[in-house]
Amino acid sequence: MSQFAINLLFVGGSFAIYIGIAIWAKAGSTKDFYVAGGGVHPVTNGMAIGADWMSAASFISMAGLIAAGGYANSTFLMGWTGGYVLLAMLLAPYLRKFGKFTVPEFIGDRFYSKQARLVAVICLIVASVTYVIGQMAGAGVAFSRFLEVDATTGLIIAAVVVFFYAVLGGMKGITYTQVAQYIVLIVAYTIPAVFISLELTNNPLPPLGLFSDHAESGVPLLTKLNEVVTALGFNEYTADVDNKLNMVLFTLTLMIGTAGLPHVIIRFFTVPKVADARWSAGWALVFIGLLYLTAPAVASMARLNLATTVYPEMAGQVENMEEAATNPILYENRPEWIRTWEETGLISFEDLNDDGRIQFYNDSADFTDRGWEGNELSVNNDILVLANPEIANLPGWVIGLIAAGGLAAALSTAAGLLLAISSAISHDLIKGSINPNISEKGELLAARISMSVAIVVATYLGANPPGFAAQVVALAFGIAAASLFPALMMGIFSKRVNNVGAIAGMLSGLVFTLAYIFVYKGWFFIPGTNNLPDTPDNWVMGISPLSIGAVGALINFAVAFAISRVTQEPPQEIQELVESVRYPKGAGMAVDH
């Protein structure tokens, strides 16, 4: 059986399962569509949260970014994991106790204002649309390779599949589909990692293999990797970060952005009780940890495999690593996996010095004494996880499995985001502001139509993403961090913040963050400038556009508290509502014995 047929079997089989589940779990009411009827078991919900959370950015792009940047890019791992803990401890149980369908509905009721709810809808849509671009881009990368179609065709196929199970089933269909997708993606991620760990370190557990000896050379794997990358002009893989401020702000942005992302928060509304929300969070952390503990090993091993594929002499016991680094393979002798991925355009070769060999090194390094005129191999970070089985010459069924896993990761999160967008439009915008008397049948129809429109928009934007999947996702986290997270935190833990302060805070955080991102990403032209290049030398205090969300959040908090202090206190019933959300009924009361 050909590799294409195997890929088609795995991908097609998984898609058939997803659509079958959607038909079985078709939403018949708005409660089914928004919160799956509110009766999901905590373990099931934890698995669904895991799939919802581990997007294309986690499955496809995160390991690629860590592979490319080493320790410096481990901030993605630390920020996303820490943010989930923050969400589980500080927000999820309280929002579940409040008992509303959506994040804007909580903000609207807590800050007793339709305007606050509307601003929250705008923030939610901006963050979620930005996030879903990364998922659709990731789906395009996976499809373009494994189904041997161009990225645009892949996006259209992904959009059709999401349309069937998300629009038809709503949260009910998405929940049970995501359970199946979690099983597919975790198996697909870990099996190749186990094979590669065994091959490189003789250790079947990738997290332990990362700190084991490299089988061929006998030195620790990370030491071997450092030797290889430095010989090619790169910084040490384990090198510390120069700009500590930017690293801290980026990690913080990912953390509080995680806690402000609505597609994860709404999952905690699907369980029957507040205690179930806490258990869901615990189970989700277990399921997420299985992949996140494996990702650093996958990244390191992929980087080493890539380098030693181009420079085979660097793989074994090497006395002179610099000399070994002067003898790359001939382009005509490149391995089959490079030939395969070249067809997608995600790997490309340009022979700058006409010697027929692949010079793959850091362009900023001065290797002119070798007769090299620049790096000749361009590798898209997003392919490293997907290409891992082929790099390691694993069986065809493993390649088919990881194809299904990558698509499951992209589509599961895309579905959750699209549901958050459609809920915000149908429940918060149409029912909450435009037509409060709309029937349940009409609201359900509006939710399905708005999700359909969102799928079309997401597909179009996914065809032209402004960066790698994980980078686009990081921008979404910054937007959520600067706008929604402070409003949720102040809504739960401060009785003094009023509607005027909350609205001003959300708008100031959102506008500041978007302005900074747009200027440095070149999406907005400032008269009198030539656009500021997106480089550390031009950033304010060295703060990257990916890190600015934490600063936007501080501005949000400061503006909200300052304006609330000089304006009228919230009504007494709102202050009592905050008390009731945070404390159980009767807590602190005297008890007679």
C-alpha cells in the first residue's frame, strides 16, 4: 500500500469518526449547542479540554519553535502550562458557579452593562479570530503534505469537516468529537517520539531520553546537540536568554492570555457542578502534561536529526566537529523526506555557490573561508514534528498516524474557537442587544449561521497567516491577556470596580496592544516613518509584539481601578453577587454547638 493510501486511510477514518459523533450528538437546544446540556462528566470534559487546548500550535508548531530557538523558546511551554494552572485555580470554578453560557454574558451581568458585554464580544472576536488563523494555517500545512494537495485545498477540506461536526453538533458534538481527537493526537504525538528516543538514546521515554546519552557518540544528548549547532554558527541550544525582561513578559502574556481565552473557559460551563469544574481542570492538566512533557524531547531530537541528516559526519564520535561541519551532503543525494517536503514548498534549497552541496548554517556566521555564500536550506518550523517519522525512517503507518494527529489538533481547537465566536454573536450580540425576544429556535439558527460565516472568514485568513502557527497564536494570547483577563479577574475579586472602569480598562488594553502589534508587524503605517522593523533593536525597551499583552493587561488594570475610584460604586446587589460567587452560602457564619 502506498504512503498516500495509508495517509488517506488514517485521515479519512478519523474524519468519519468525527462526523459520525456529530450526527449522534446533534444539538437540539441552545443549551446543547452552547454548553453540551451541562451534563458532561469531569474526566470526559478534561479530555475534551486537553484536545481543545492542545491546538496546532502545541502539536505542530511548539516543538518546531523550541527546536529552532532552544531554551529561549521554551517560554511557549512554560507560559501555556502555567497559564492553564492559573485558569484552573483563579477563574474556572468561580465562572462555573456564576452559571452563564459565555464570557461576555458574565462580564455584562457582573458590570451591569450592555455596553460592557458588547466590548467583551469585540475583544473575544478579535482574540478568537486571530487564534483560529493559526489553527487553519496548521491544518493547511498538514494537508499539503499528507494528502498531497496545495495548502488552499487543504484549508477548504478542513473547513468542510469542521462545518459538519461543529455547526451540526455545537458544544455537544464538539465535546465528544474532541475526546476522540485527544486520543488520536496523543497517540500520534507520543508513538513517533518513543521510536526516535529509542533510536537516538536507547531510552523509550522521551522526557528521560532528553537527558540520556546519545547512542552513536556516547555523550549526553544535549551536549551533542550543543556541539553540532555551535559548529554550524548557531548559539548553544541550551544558552540563556539575553533579554530577561522580554522573556518574563512573554511568559506572563501567555499565562494570563491562557486564562482569558474564552474557548477554554466555556468548557467549564459544561459540567453539572462547581466541584466538577475543579475535577475537570485536574484531569485536563494530566492529559495536557502527557504531550507537554514530551515536546522538549521531540524538539531537541528533531533539531539533531535535521543537522546530522545534512552533515552525516557529525552524527557519531567526532574528534574535530568544525571539520565535520565542512562536508554537507550533495543535493542530489538528499534523503527522500527532503524530496517529499520540497514538493509542499515548506523546504526549499538554493545553491548559492554552485557546488551542488547543501550548506545549512546560521547566516549571521562568517564562513566565507569555506567558500560558502549563505545558508542554502530553508525549513519551515511548522514541519519538524510532522516530518519526524520520515526523518527517522519510521514505518508508513506512523506517518499516517501523525497526519491524523496533526489535523485532530488543529481542528479540535478550531471548533472550540468557532463555537466561542458564534456564541458571542448569537447569544451576546443578537439575543443580548439586538433582539432580546428572539426564540430559542431562532437563536440556535443564528448560532449556526454565525459559525458558518466564521468558518469562511477563518479559512480565508488561514490561507494568508501573518507568521508561523504558534506565533499567530501568541498574538491572540496577547490580545486576550490585555482585554479579557483583567476584566474577569476584577469581576471576581474586586467589588469596587464598576461598569465605567471595566469598559475603559478593556478598551485601553485592547487598543494599546493592537496598536503595538500592528505597528511592529507592519500592518499599520505611521505617517512620517518607513514602518518600524520587527527587530529587538526597534522594540520599546526590547519588548516584542508577542510580549506586549502583559503590558496591555497592566494598563487595563490601572485604568479600570483609577476610573472606578473616581466614579460611583457598583450597586449593592452587584457587590453581593461578587460575594456569592467567591464564597459558599453561609461561609463565616457563627455556628451554635
